[in-house]
Amino acid sequence: MIHYLIYNPLNKKNNSNKKSNTGTGTKKSRTGRSRKSIFAFLKNEKFHKVTGLFLVLFSAILTISLISWIFTWWLDNVGEGVVAHNWMGTFGRAVSGFFVGNLFGMSSMLFALLFFIYGVKLLTKKSLLPLWKTTRVSFLAMAWISVVLAYVFGETTDIAGIFGLQTSQWLSQSLGLIGEGLLLLFILLSFLIISYDFSWRTPSISLFGKKDKKKGAKKAKLRSAGDDLYNTVEYAVDDEEETVTATGNELKSDDGHELELNGEGDLVIEEQVPKEVPEPSDLELTIEQTIEEDKNENEAPPEKVQEHKTIDEPYDPTLDLADYQLPPIDLLEVYGSGKITVQKEELERNKNRIVETLGNYSIKISKIKATIGPTITLYEIIPAPGVRISKIKNLEDDIALSLSALGIRIIAPIPGKGTIGIEVPNESPDIVSMRSVLGSDKFQNTKYELPFGIGKTISNESFVADLTKMPHLLMAGATGQGKSVGLNAVITSLLYRKHPAELKFVMVDPKKVELTLYSKIERHFLAKLPDSEEAIITDTRKVVRTLNSLSIEMDNRYELLKDAQVRNIKEYNVKFKSRRLSPLHGHRFLPYIVLVIDEFADLIMTAGKEIEMPITRLAQLSRAVGIHLIIATQRPSVNIITGSIKANFPARVAFRVISKIDSRTILDSGGADQLIG
């Protein structure tokens, strides 16, 4: 067999191209590695500290050089060969000559302030002043002062700098001396009005933006913000009929027909087919209903009597805002009478249908009791001896069909009662108002640290829980099922119970419309980064910085707890209030911090691990130092609510979801897909 070896002249070129491509790839990889090494060097903490130390030292040299220039400029301007008379020598003469002569004149002194602030930031990771705001104000001030110096002194001296001289000459030629002076005055007043909210009608606000303490404290009430917390909805009941405990209404036609309009606007007469009425059962129905009385709404909160505090008396953190009052309950809207409107005929009809349906499957009941709730009624049944619970549980769909209900839920058995519960939706559900929950004795007299009311139980009792015992809360559900309402209920409950000195919120709102109404309480309850302009974070890129700052605050609080030899924030604050911890040693009163994140799925999609890692760390460690998390999402999928997040959020609130898979993701069990919504 003869093998032919074919020579191809293109192979040579291909080999050379491969070599060149390999060389190019090597160069690119080397360039990429060098870039990464440069970026890693710039991000190195040691480099930051060295740079910060250099900026602080240079700011001191610049300050001394500029101060010396005031006294020695006329000697140093004789010539370069003359010995420098500046206090910092030849270098000081050159630096002061550059900043004063070539830039903004003597107003260049603000450069030293900027270098010092940035140097301290790099050294200690703490900002003495808001960086970007201070930079903008400093450059505007240097430009304005240099023009004013040139306008006052003219060209007789270099005190105004090149910028001030040239700008002043151009303005004087364009507007004249009087016009230039008026323009400079206009710029000054406009700056004060825009930056510091300066007003001619408010003498209590100084030019530096600080409010008079006495009047500012009186205006610290939450009424200005509380009026807009919820949109008001009118609720009226027109017709009244005799009910079990209150009134309700049913509309029936006199002739047994129903009138309705179809989509085209024509009148359609549809005959109503009489429904089969089940035979009345001899089993007696016991109706149980709990009516919870609200606290006297007209009772005014007791006024705090300010007394002179001595050094031996306990420390009171609320004295910083001594005139602050908790928001009154009258700010919340009234919805109806607060009584349940379920008719006795409806209860008897449902009872008979339940007994009849179970009887069709040879299941006998010895006793049945109805507990009326705002939206559902719980029918507790005691089956006859020998009846298997699983047999009743498998009839869930059959009972729902016989009751013509949207859906029912069977609780078999009810823990601690020895009965089987069947939850049936009411035909006319009642509105559970926030006013009835917050005005209840259970909420008003609670001893919880961070109490919040989120609704009423099936027995019509206000449900009040403590966020510190949870210690974090996860809220999930489909779109439009009430997550934002539940989130607002938790926030409002905390605002009604805590003083601004005892509680701070950190709010993250990627949707930009759910939490923005709380911006009115920024000065009292909202915490933000020093260089941040908006208290409510809507930019997902800033969330990572906020979470990292919370992690640093958590570590600092743990150091304080370690020095105080206590285990949690409650013991620490008790020790601090009793003046057993000195502020001279760095101790301070620690308010609770609640991190509220609405639409957590959007943050995970945009930032991913950068968000999940600090969230997980905060959820694991922040409980003892008083930092608690409330997270809401409308996508309860496994890639959003991961295992590490679920492990640290034992308290979860599930609103209605579409599938059982989502319910198991939130609660590790079904049930959320069967909610009424």
C-alpha cells in the first residue's frame, strides 16, 4: 500500500499564523494580568493608608505655605535666585505660588481642607464631612471668593489668582462694576437658598442650616408624615339586616330573576335556578365569636413632665427630642364598625352541607362548632369514634364543591384541641383596619421591644409579634397579594411604638415607589451613609455599600458589647442607661436598626453574590446587636430564596402564591397556594 504525502504550501502560512496568534494571545494575557495587578494594587488597604497619610501631610504643608505667603509674598516675588523666605522653603514658595497665582488666589486654602478630608477617609474609612457635597461646595466657594477678591482689590495684587482676575475683567467689561457686584450678590443668595433652605420668613434657621433646637424639637412630631402613610378609602354599609352579632346585607330580586348587563351593553334576563337546600341537620351548631375592644381613642397620651436630671439618675435617650410625641391613633382611617357581618343562615347552611357531604361517605360527626373570623369561618368538628382523620382530609375538594366556595382548607388535627378544622371563606369578608389592630389593648399594653401588628387571627384577635424574637422576617407572595400592605403594616406599627432615638430604619426600594413616602421622616427615623443624598436607596449599585456599612456597624457594636461584658443590646442599653458605661470610653446608646428591602429578587438579579453574602452575614450575626432584617419578594423561587437565606429567616410570612412549589419554597410546606388572597 502506497501512502501519498501531499504538500500544501498554505500549511506554512497557517503554522506561522498560529505562532503569531499564540504570541498575540500571550501579550494580551500579560496585559490583562498587568491590569489586574494594577487594580489590585490600587485597591490594597496599605496603598490607601499610605496615600491618605501623604494627603494629610501635604494638606499641612499647603496650609503653612499659604499662611506664610500672606507675610512673605512681596519678598519671594523679587526673583528666583533670591533665597526663599517662605516658612516651608523653596518648595513652599513654589506650591503657594502655584495655588495662589495660577488657580483661585487665597481661596485656594480650601484645597488643604479637601486634601485633609480625603486623607482621613483613606486612613480611617470614616468621613469627617460628606465627600462629594464638600467638594462641590468648596470649588464653588473658591471660584466665587476669587472673583470677589479681584472685584475688591483689582490687579494690584495676586491675592485673587488668575481665575478671579480674568473672570472679574470679563464680567466688568460685560456688566460694569455695579452689574458685577449685583451678580456676585445674587450668586451668594441663590447658593444659600438652594443649599441651606435659607428663608426670609424663618428667623429660626441660621445661614448655616441649623434649626433652632427648641422650635425644631416641637416640630419633631410624626403628624406631618403620618397623614400620608396610607391612602384613605371610603367604606360604607347601606342596608342593614339582623345578623348573629352585627349587620350585613343580601340583595335578592322579588320575582326570582337576576338582571345583568353583558359586554355589549344589552339587557339580559336570566332566570335564577333555585338551589337545592340541604335538609337541616339535628346536630347543634355552637357559634363562637371574639369581639376585641379597642383602647379609648379619645384618651390623650400622658404628657411627659420634664424634670432636672442629675448625674446619678438614669440616662434617658429620648431627651434629645423631649417634645416628641407618638403619633395619635386618629391619623389612621376608620373602616366600618369593626364588627363581623356573617349571617346565621349562612352558618347553618354551611354546617348542614358539611354534615351532609361527610354523611355521604359514612363519616359521622358528634359535635361541630363555628368560630367566626373577618374573612373566613372555622368549623371545628369532632368525628365519631373509629373515623380516620385521613379519610376526612381527602374530602377537601368534595366539601369545597358542596359549599360552592372559592377554596377551603382542612386542618387535621388542630394542634392542642383534638378537633378537625375546616376553614370556609365568608361570603362577605370584612376589612381588617390598621386602626383596629394598633388601637387594641394587646398592642397598646405589650411589653415587646419591637412590636408590630399584621392583622387579626381567625378568632378576631389582633396578632401582635416581636421582631426581636424572630429575629428576621421574610415576606413573599405573588404580585398584588398584599406584600406591600404587610410591609407598611410592620413599619407603621414600629413608628407607633418607638421614639426616634430608639429606632432607625435603613430602607431599600428598587421599585422606587413603595417606600418613598417615608422620606418625610428622614430626620427622625431614617439612617443613611454620610455621603448619600437620599435616605431611601433606590439605586441597586449603592445597596452593596450600604450592606457593607451595616456589617461594619455590626462589628463595632460587638466590640462595644465585648467591652461592656454583656450578651445582647438589651443588656447593654440597660447598663448604659444606669450610667455604668462611660461615653468617654467610646460607649453610646445603641438604637435598634431595621433593614427593610422591598423586592429582593431585583437585587439578586442585578448584584447576585455581592448582595447575598452581606445579607447572609447580617442574618447570622446581627440579632444580638439589634440589627434586624425585613425582606419582601414577589418571586419565591429557589434561586432567589436560597438555602442560606432560608436557614437564617425562621420567621416567614407567605401571601397567596400560584403553585405549591412556591409555597414549599417559602414555608417548606403547602398551604400558601390555597389562601383566599
